[in-house]
Amino acid sequence: MNDTKAAPAAAARGRGGLVGAAAAEWTKLWGVRSTWVSLASTAALVVAYTVIVGVSARSSTAQSSGGEPPTDPLANLGTGVVFMGQFAVLALATMVIASEYATGSIRGTLQCVPVRHRMLLSKSVVLVPVLFVTGLVVAPLGLGSAVVALGDVADPVTAGASVRQALAVGGYLGAVGMISIGIGAAVRSVAGTITVGFLVLLVLPMTLQSVSVEFVQKAGDYLPGPAGMALMGVSESDTYGPGAAAALLVFWALAANAAGYWVLRNRDA
Amino acid sequence: MITLSGLTKRYGTVTAVDGLDLEITPGRVTGFLGPNGAGKSTTMRMILGLDRPTAGRALVNGKQYEELRHPLREVGALLDAKAVHPGRTARNHLLSMARSNGIARRRVDEVLEVVGLTSVASRRVGLFSLGMGQRLGIAGALLGDPGVLIFDEPVNGLDPDGVRWVRSIARSLAEEGRTVFLSSHLMSEMQQTADQVVVIGKGKLIADTPVLELIERSSLGTVRVRVPDPADRADLVRRIGTAGFGTELTADDALVVRGARPEQIGDLAHEAGVRLHELRLQEPSLEEAYMELTSDSVEYGTARSANVTGGWDA
């Protein structure tokens, strides 16, 4: 073993801070198999949804039954992300933070990065770009499967709209990841994070929208899930446009992380 | 150097750590002793900035843990060796730690070598035995080559070889001038490893003293006497009892006298004309000295109820 004084000086050229914290998170993220499983599941769920919806839309058009069948591939992609794909992302974000509480490894993480806001931020700094890129990959896959499943009943799709939708999917998945990280830091348990995430992203907005009080319905429109639908152009109510939807998602991501940070600051690890 | 001043932690009405003032100095191994629930782990967690003190401060090299720019390069800690994601490999675990503090990658392989885990570095931590996990924890503590090391129960789950290995690591780290602070329940181990011991009970400081001094100060030294003749033995036991000392018959022809000096027993034997085959002072162990110190502050013990096990309350 080296001399006490000399050795740290030799190692001192490396970086720490947020860059180091993010590098550590990156290393941790790709060091477990479940990351790949989650990302692959996101794609698989979206593809599965578009296939089911597409095939059923084709047959319902053939029988010309009531209601307007979902024949827009871009819309099917968007609803696939909201109804199915995003929950694999929720699971991944849960593993990134809440499972550290389950294994106790959060204490190791905080020993490496004791500054609470830096630790929390480093998780999103890594996860959000990864999820955005995942969205860019999932979108063409889901779009392709939607078009194939719909066959000749598919609405025409323009290149510009496809690119726009891919960015929206990436942005929404990134937002879901960051919101889930905030929830995980606040709730500190795997089951709790998934439950709260599921409620906020899907169940609560649907419940509120079914309440026949207009004020409550409107409030439901501003939750992250409906904001994501507005961003991807699959919203049932046209309360606001994609720009406002993006701003809302940023707001929810920051709010969830503020809540997580508050818990991190005020509770023992 | 670790400095605690007025360090206090309360959970509701329970005071886990109660106004600890303490300086843990470099160049020696400081053992941290106390009954279960005495507040040892809470104290260590506060030093590492994991738990927030209700009052007082815990400083490492004059700073709070959170203020350290590269904490792993100043403090290496092993708290709970099992607290690693089971799906991660040993190398990935250490590499992520190294990156967080700007520690060179080659240092990961160095510490794996030091703790003897090189051959299993690519194995998932979930498959590790308790002892291997403990070694990985120690590797993590050594990673940043820190001047301060904190080990909570480092020999838990280690085989005798591993225990000796931890002892030699702790000793050599202290000899290199580092601050080594370790808790253990194994008194014999602590007696061999530590230079200084800090004893706490119910969150309060009971003793902060060199190990040898603590043992010498103990009143629990015993004198072993062997008397070959049974009648003589009974006679001597009676006389020792009259003189106010407690006796305990051990094997065959020996008796152990508590709290007496050999010369006092020798004189008693001489007066009675009792023939002795052995008269020997038995130094108290750290364990006995510790038991004596903490007998009043056992949180979850049976010490006060009765001499169920004998000897516990002495």
C-alpha cells in the first residue's frame, strides 16, 4: 500500500462533482441486465399495442361497426406509449433510485456523492437522455408495426409528422423517467414508486376525467399522462397544444424532483 | 481525524446518541464498543452524513462529510457489505464508485488485488458469500486511498483467516498514519487490533482510553489457586470468603478468586498452613473490563434480571 500522503495526490487529477456523479450513474445503469430488459420491454409493449389495435381496427372497418376506428399509425404509436410503453420506463426509473433503498445501496451512493441535489440530479442527467434516445428508437419501430398491422386501412403518414412524433415520444419517455425518479426519491420503496407512478400517469387522470364536474375534469387534463397525450397529439380534449404540454411535463419533472429532494434533505438515509 | 462535538441524535423521545464529544486521532486503531443499541452505527452514519444529527457536529478532517469535495479520497467506510445491487459485478460496483470521485480506473484493479477478489471481479455480487461481500466492502473503503477509515463490524461473517486478514489490514493502515475507527462485538479480536477503545452505552460516552489501560483499570483481575488436598481446599475457601473475596471452583483442584491480589491469597494460605500447587494472577481480558463498564447500560440485555448465564454480571 502506498504512503498516505502521496497516493491521494496522484489520484487527484480525476473529476468529481456532477460530472463524476453522472459517470458513476452511467456505469451503474449499464452494469445491470435489468436496464436492457426494461428498454427492450418498452419497445416490445409499444409494438404489441400497435399490432393489437391495428389488427382490430382493420377488422372493425371491414365490418363497419360503430365508432371511429383508430386508423392513424402515429396516434396508435402515441397511445401505445401512454397505455403500455411508459410503464417499462417507470420500472426502469424505479430501479435507478427506489431499488437503491431496497438494497441499502443508497447509503453507498450517498457516501460517494453526499451532496443530495447533486446525487438526485445525476440520476436524471443520465436517465433522461437514455430514455430520449430510446424514444427515438421505439417510435419508428412502433410506427412500422402500426402501419403493417393496419394494412390498407392505415391513414397516410408524412415524414415530417413521423419525425415530430419520434421527438415527442422521446421527450415524453424522458419526462416519465425524471418524474419517476422524483417519486422514487420521495417514496423510497419499489412498490410505492410503481404504485404512485401508475396512479399519476394513468389511473388518476382517467378517474378525474370520468368525474362529471367540469372543474375536476379540467384539472385531470393537466396531469403528466394527459400532458404526454397532448404532446403526442392523441389527447381526447384539446385543452392545450404540444408546446404547453412540453412545458407542463417539465413542470411535473421539476416538481417531482423537488419533492424527492425535500425528502432527501429532511430524512435520514 | 474525526471530531465529534456534542453529537446527539434523537428519534422522537428516544435518544440514540447523547452529546458525544470525541476525537479519533490518526496513527492508531480506535475500537468502538458498546452493547447493541448503544448508538454505534448511528454515530458512524452521522459521521458519514447519512443521518442528520439532532444537535452537535461530526467532522472529518475539520469538515462535515457533505462538504468534502472528493469524500472517498478522504474517508473510506464499510457499513453494510450486503448493500450492493446483487446484479452488479464486483468490478462494476467499484468502478462506479471510482468514477463518482474521479479515482483512476487502475485503482479498482489494485484494490481488488489487495482484498483477493481479482479472480471473481466479473462475477455478480449476488453470488458472493458473506465473506466475499465483506472483502468487497473493504475494497470499496480502500478505493480512494483515504486517510480516514470507518469499519462497522468488519469481521462479521469472516472465517478465522479473514479475521486475521482484517486485523492486519487495520493495523497496517494505522501504522501508515491513517485514522482507523472500527466497531466489533468480538472482544478478543478488539483486544488484539485496537490501540484505543471508545466505549458507549445508551448513547453516552463511557470510556475513551488505551486498551491496556482499560484492562488494567478493571477490578476484575482474578487469582487462580490450586490446592491438592480437598479438606485444605474447603478450609481455604472459607477463609477467603471471610476475608471478603468471591471464590469460584473451576476444574478438579483449582479455585478462582475474584478481586484479590496473589499476595493476599498467599498470606491466607500461609496462615492456614495450606499446601498450594499454584498461585497465579490472571489478567482481566478486555471482555471482562468491558462487561464491568457497560453492565449498567445494556439496552436490550438480561444483565439486570438475574445471573441466568452466570458470570455476565460477575
